[in-house]
Amino acid sequence: MPSRSRPDGQGGGRSSRGGVAGAGAVASAIPLNPSTKALSYLGGYPPALLQQVQGLIDAGTLGEVLRQRYPDVHEVRTDKALYDHVMERKARFLRGADPVSKVAYDSKLQVIQHALGTHTRVSRVQGGQLKAKREIRVASLFREAPPEFLEMIVVHELAHLKEREHDKAFYSLCTHMAPHYHQWEFDCRLWLTARSLGLWA
Ligand SMILES: [Zn+2]
């Protein structure tokens, strides 16, 4: 996937909607260094927001705050279930988009920074015609994620069927499919941060 995942400058209202519940109550006395490993999933977000996150990390409550907001676990546990899940949304929102030949959880997919999932375009010659075959792979850790984060990944990868870059058209499509897309992406990054720090049991 393209390396950029930030909808910077698109006025999505992320900074106003992307706050952390209860974060305002926790002040961090530790100088913030956004390049620290702990915040590597959150590059590109406003410093004030990252400071709230650092406060929750310092207080050890990041996992709790997320658990309160996202208490559920989805039931999309198998590749077959994931395929059906993705195809239902494709039929609903992206009827005319390229066919998807494969959908699967991938344990080899490393979730680092912006690489949350992958979409591949495999060209094969079929009957003299070049046809694009599309595959959607989702990192295995999302098998046990709150349903909102799986939905965010699915919507992201589906949007790439029509929009290659992370541009305005891409994020418009994401928010069309999932109105809370930006909040979910931010909170998903918080969840990945919490996991990496052992704050999500
Ligand atoms: Zn992408």
C-alpha cells in the first residue's frame, strides 16, 4: 500500500473528533517526544492530541479507556467469514469495482505504522486479455479486534479498489462507507499502541 495514510489538510475535523475520552483529566509531566517508539503508530497527528495520549500511557490507563469505548469483540474469525463480510460491503457500496478474488487474514503481515492491511493487484493473462485480480489481506491481529477496528480496515482496503492513493477522494469513500472512519482509525492506532505497550490484556 502507499506509505502515506494521513488525510492531512483535508479538514476532516479529526483534531476535534479524535480526542481521547477522559484524556483531559490526565496531565503529562514528561516532555513529549513524538518520535518515541510508543507513539510510532500515531505519527502525523497534532502534538496536543499526542500529549493526551502520552498522559494516558504514563498513567497506565490507555487500555482501560479504549476498553470502555470498544468493549465488543467481533465474530469474523475465519477467512471464509472475512470473505463474506468484505463481499457484503462490496455489494452494498462498491458494486462496480474490480472483482476481489481472495480475502484472508495474514499472520505474516506486519502491522508497522501505516501498513495496516494490504491490497494487491495481480495481473494475469486470461484468454488473451489482461485482467486485474484483486486480493485483500488483513493482519491476523484484527481477528481479535473490536468490531469497529476490523470495519475500519475492511473499509480502507475496499476503498482502494477504486482509489489508489490516500487522497481526498479515498477518504471520502471511506467515510461514505463508515461515517466514523477517522475516529476509528485514530482509535485503532491507539489500540495498536496500547497492545505494543502491554496495556491491552
Ligand atoms: Zn491504504
